[in-house]
Amino acid sequence: MNNQGKRRGRSSSWERPRVFLEVVRGGSCSEAARQLGRPQSWVKSQIGLFEKDIGTPLFEKSSGQYRELSPAGKNILVYVERMDAIAVGLRGSDQARVRQATPTVSVVAPEGLGEFWLTRLLPDFHKSNPSVAIDLRCVTHPADLNKQEADVIIQLFKPSNEGSLLKRLGSLHVMPFASRDYLEKHGIPSCVDDLMKHRLILQPAPQTGADEMLGAWLPRLAKHPIPFVRTNTSASNYSMTAKGVGIGFLPTYAFAVDLVPLNIDLHHRFDIWLACTSNSPHTQLAVDWLSDCFDTERYPWFADQFLKPNELMKRYRGKPLGIMREGLEPTIEAFEVSGEAVVLLDHNGRIIRRNALAAQMLSRDIDVNGAKIVIRDPRAKRSFEAALENVLSLQSTNAFVRPIALPRAGQRPIFAYVIKLPSLSRSRLAECQAAVIFVDPDVQSEPSMAALEAAFGLTPAESRIAIKLAGGLTLDAVCRQLKIQRETGRVHLKRIFAKLSVSRQHQLVAVLSKLSRFPRLDRDS
């Protein structure tokens, strides 16, 4: 028991320097707790025990927070970093043996870029390179290649690692965003000075420079304090902005989600750098993939030139992001079951999906050229294009627009409803950005026999007569079509009236017209 107790004590004492190092690197106990996967109270207790072991405070504390290292803490840090380098070297030798079996490239990236960007594109790498694994770690503090903390690092300032391959990937532009709910409640700031009246969300972290950036933007902060909300992660920064806590400063590609970019001349640029020390073939594959992830031709928000969100969508050349094809097929099926003709359009107004009813209508009554709907009538064309532009606009919040009448020869016009489907179009980089529902007034819908039998207990003969009557035929006409005696028809009609609790044909039509809105359960007539 005594030997076991000594081993446990020795293990815990080695744990304390590592916790100390994580607090220094992360800048706070909360960040160290997140990196270590432990409660913040545990981190603080470990720091307290380490200070007790050393016999002196390691941090200058303010309001219970670890602000900066004490003179003794700075001296201890040198020795702890040496210990960490030795431990990393030992881990590296173990990892090398594992990689002989499965090539693995460890990539360390800023938490925001890693979580919100690289993870979206990682499936493409694995699809093209199934035998190579990517170990992606999203962190708030920069990694050190000299300590073999990763094969490849991406960070928002130029790395100082000696002997490593350095490559500048592009730029990250940050600007203010807010949720629609927040702007409706608190108003839309139109200039920098207006921000002084709003609650701002800041993300102080080793790579963001939030305080310095904001100080340069708003030099009058010292005289006019602003209510801030601070967080150390991009995920919580975005979440609080989306939930209306305040105005957040996010990368320009945040326009792809349901956030409103503020039209204020206020933005900041970070350089995105890549560094690696390995020249192995699988590392080079990862470097090539990461370079493609920041290709400014495909992803214009990483270009050196700042582009406002309304310009980004016009220049975007990549594949759809956000909500992809997964939700399209169920949507098409839902419209098909409900008996409505629908086409789904991308951000260029091109048809990406259509159901069978729409396919019949497009081949018969509406022209399509190059996957685009063509309207021949000049007035209808202008109305349709204006409605589509309104729905595709980044500023549009309307779910529906007024129906557009599309003339056709010898028949009543088809009505087109251009709509936005929030479930498919929440991301502005999603494949589907608009839908068009076509309604043909010359196509009469009617309830099915199965629906009448289930709802009112009609017999098959009574259901056939009821359907004909609902279509506007007289009883005599129904009897002729069904080839039954008029007296037989009258008997059936009385039973139908009794079962539906009506006494006139127009009342029967009113009841059955409501049933015709529901999907048909059979193909009878």
C-alpha cells in the first residue's frame, strides 16, 4: 500500500507541471480545462498543489484570475518546457511506429478554421486518399513544430520554426455580424460610432488579437466603455452571435449561415500560414489538400482583397456547402405526394431537381433552356425574374412572393409561386436556394375512393358517384357515365347525403373539396 501511494503521488506530481504549461499556453484555466478535458476547478487545484510543491506563487493573480507569470513562474516555465520537449520526443517515437502501419498526418489548425472550414472539406481528402489518415486538432494556441507537436500547422501569423516549409495560404477577413432578432430589437448600426451603443462579443485568444484589433477600430473606448461579452472559442462566439447576445466579429464566410453582415466600413485581415517539417509523400498529400482548401479562385473569401458578402456569392466557384443534397429528395417526395409540381433551383436559378408532376408540366407547357426556366411572355418574364431575384437576394427575408401568371395558348395561365425553403436554404452556400411551385387551374383534383371509404364509410359504388358529383356533374350525367339507372343513382345519393350529413349537392361539393387537398391513396377515377 505504501509503495502504491508513492506511485500515485509521483504520478500526480508529474501531472501538475503539464497542467501549469497548458494554463500558460491557453492563457486561462478555462482554456486549459478544455484542452485537457477536465473541469476548471480541477485545473485550479492542480496549479495550487504545484505552487505548494514549488513553495512560491507561479502567477500574478487578479480577482482570482491567473493574469501573468510571476518571476518565479517564468523561471519554472523554462524547466517545464524542457520536460515537455522530452515527453513529446518519447511520444513521437511511439507514433512513428504506429504510422508505419497506417500513414497519419497530424494537422493543427486554429479552432475556428478547423471546426467551421476544414472539417467540411475533410471528406474530400479521405475520398481521394483512403489509405492516409488526417489527425485534425483544433486549438486556440499555436503549435510548435520544433517540439514535434504536429506534422503540419496552420496559424494566423507567420511561423518562426527553423528548417520548416513555410507557405502563405491566403487571408482571413473578419467583420461584424448580427442575428436578425438582435437587429430587430436593438436597431442596425450604420457606422463605427453606432457600435458604441451595442453589446459586442469579443474572442480574446493567442491568434485573434481581439483587444488590439478593437482598440484600433474604436479608439474612444477608454472614454466610452462598451458592454462586452468575452469568449475564448470561435464556436461560442458564433453561437452567441446567432442567438442574439450581441454583435460578433466573424470571418466573412459567415455570410453562408443565417447571420446578417453589417454594412460598416470595419474589417480586419489575418494572414493564413502553413508550416511543416516532413517531406514524406503522405504529408505532401495533406499539404496539397490544405492548399486547395484555401484556393482563392474557388473560395474568394480567402483572397487578399476584402470582398463584401454580397460579392462573395457572385464569385464563389466551389461546390455547394452547408446543407447538401441530403434534404432534397425528401422535399421532392413531399411535394409529389401532396400533388404539387415543384422545381428546386440553385443560386444561379438553374434547375437542380424536379418532381414528376413538374417534369410533365415543363415538357408540355413551360420551356427550359440550359437548365433554366424560360418565360416567353415579356411581362410574365419580367415578373418571374424579379420574383426570383428577390428570393435569391442575400437581403431577402420573405418566404413567399405573389404568384406569377404564365400565359399559354388555348388554356388558362399556369401560376408560378417562387419561394424560399428555409430548411434547405438556411446556408447561402447550400445547393438549393429557391423553389418554384406550379399550379395548373385546369387540372381538377378530386378525393380518392380510399379516402371517402375511410372517412365516411362509403361503399365503392357510393364513392364513385360522390367523386363525379364533386367534379360538378349532375346526377343524370353521373348515371349516364356509370351506366346505372337513375333510380339506383337516387338511392345511392340519399345514402351519401346521410353519411356526410348534408342535404344539397353544393354542400357535398364543399365537404369533398377539402378532402381533395390531401394526398391520393389510390389511382382510381
